[in-house]
Amino acid sequence: MKRFFGLFLLVAFLTTAANAQLMKMGVKPDERSGGMARVEAMGGGNNFLVDPTNMLTNPAYAAAYYNFLWGDVGSQAGSPSDGNGQFAGFNFWMSKQLTLGVVLSRNDYAGPGISNVSLGNTLVSALNNAGAPLNAIALDNNFQVLAAFSPSSTTTLGLGLAFASSKHENVTAAGTDKASASQLGVNLGVLHNFSTEMALDLGVAFVMGSATSESGATKNEETGTAIAAKARMFFGLNNNLTFVPVAMFETVSGTSKQGATSRDRNSHMNFGVGAGLNYLAGKSILLTGGIELMMTSEKQAAVAGTSPELTDSRFIFPAWVLGAEWYVLDWLKARIGYRAASYSNTMESAATATTKNEMTMTGYDRTGMTLGVGFKFGSFNLDATINDEILREGFNLIGGGKQTFAHISASYAF
């Protein structure tokens, strides 16, 4: 049931994380830099940070990151010779009111937002594993466009569109077999400053996916829909301290058709609330962190004569995330974070076709300490997470034996 916790953090499309790199008071960064490696180094999944990654879930942030090239070199996990999770994007300032951008991502991109094709590829796997007449091809190279429009000095509206598709066709003398897959994502966002001490960050995302295989009169199809929403408020308590409450919701459902037989796919629902603080001392030190409560649930539809409806749920509390970032030198930032959570997992299993068993157990997320650095060379920034084993074994280039930088992001503001 680990995937439920992972799904919530991964598909919580609206991780519109705001950090105290933020307001004075609006939702606007003091510095156009950052990325996945920065977020991971400061505890990971930090819903209180403002970072370029916010654009992936709330395209209104593109207005704050205008004239900006950015992306991920990726991580070593699972792909030592080719960074895992690479993506690239750019934003251009078109006018005082309009910023346009593009994000290109591979299917190993595991971050938030509609650039992630995990929904579509889950459907592809289900279709192929069920014995499709012709296997569908997994989605890859997702293409997203985004736009941020500011009708006033206090409000910015955002729109994002993403699409990926694949096709597989086999023509023989006996006939034609066809398979296809696609995923369409739409996200909407708004950033609004009510005053110099209060701001709103709101985003909504819709993702629709399908995978189909046909041979003659036989047609198998998997469809799915995901809807997510996230809202945050920023309350400036003083010139240095900002209070950030957050609420988020996500649901995933779908249908599976094998010929004339149709059934509901497992459905997922996730809900979470949290509260955090961002402390910014000048432009040199940022302290951020908070506590969250999350609930996740997966329902498996009843199968007549086999099993009743089964639910697997998880109550996560407390989930702590802490992070700090400071300038060591004019060109070097140090980052440290910590993440930990406790949860109660309740799992149901079929006893008979109409009755079920229930088991509840306690579990823990022991992510623990995270480390990172940021290198600044003029307008170019390179951010990386650091493997904490180097503190015990030394740097890899001098015989430590462990990869020094686990995840690397890059950005250039012009």
C-alpha cells in the first residue's frame, strides 16, 4: 500500500508549494532560481515553498518566472548513465500582462503536475496485462504549454495544457490490429494579492487518459480521470514571518472494458490540510516548515460471486517537513531538510463473496535528513541534492564510493 502515500505526493497535482523565497508580501520570488533538487534538499514535498516547480501545477507562477530557462538533469536512481526524470522548460515575457511557456518531459518524470504521464501509463499497463489483442505503447515525451495573464497588478491567471499520445498498428493479410494511448491534462491557476500582507494561491487540474486495443470485433479499453485542487493562503505576520495554511484534494477513477464486459477500476481519493511558517532573514537565510494531516483511500469494486467492495485507507498524522537555505558565499547556497511521518493503515480483504476481513497497522515514513547545495554563476543556477553518506565516507571523486550529487536541476534567468 506504499503506492497510496506515493500517489498522494506524486499526483497531488497541485503541489503549488510556496516558500519564503516569497512575498514582500505577494506570491512572488525574490530570486528566479530553483527546481526539483532544491525542493528535495529542503525536506521534499514541502507545501510551504515557492519554487519554479510551482509552475507545473499552477501556471500562474509563470508570470513570476518570466524569461526563464529551467529543467532537471535528473537523478541517479534507476538510471546511473542517464539522469532519471529529466525535463526542460522555458518561459518568455511577451508583454507586461502575458508570459508564455513550454515544458517537455519524459515518462520517467515523477514530479507534480500535468507533465506527469503516470495516469496514462497505468492504463497502458492494465490494458497490456489483461491480454490486449495488440499491446499499446507507453506514453513518453509529454508536451505542455502554459500561459500566465495578469489583468491587474494584484491578480494573475494561469492556464496549462499538456498532451501525449502513442499508436501501434499491425497490418496483415488477415486484417488490421490497432492499439493507441493518450493523456490530456488541463490546469488552471490564480494568484491574488488581497493586500501587502495576504495572498491566495489556488489551482485546479484535470487529467484524462485512455488506452485502447482493437482486433476485428474485439475491443479492450481502459479509461481514467484525475481531478485535483489545492489552495493556500499567505499571511504576513511581520516583515520576516509568513503563515501558510494549505488544503488539497485529489480523486482518480476509471473504467475497464474487456470486450462486452465492463467494470469500474479501483478509485482513489486523497485529502490533506497543513499549516506552516516561512521565515526569511533578509535575502540570506530562509527557514521553512510545517505539519500536515493527510487521508488516502483506494476502493476496489465488488466482484459478483467473488468479493465485496474492499477499501485500503491510510490516515497520516503528523507529517513533518522542515527546511533551511542560506548563502555560504555569494555564489554558494547550503540547504538542509528533514521529513518524517506516522500513519495508520487499514486494509480490507475478502473473507467470502459477501464478507471481509480488516487489518489495521501503524507505519512510518522515515525519509529523515536531506542535504543540498546551490551554485550561482551570474544568472545561471545549478542546484543539487547531496548523498548524506559522503559525510561518513567522503566524496566519490576522492574514493568515497558514493555518488555525491543524487539529483541535479539547472536554471537560467535572462
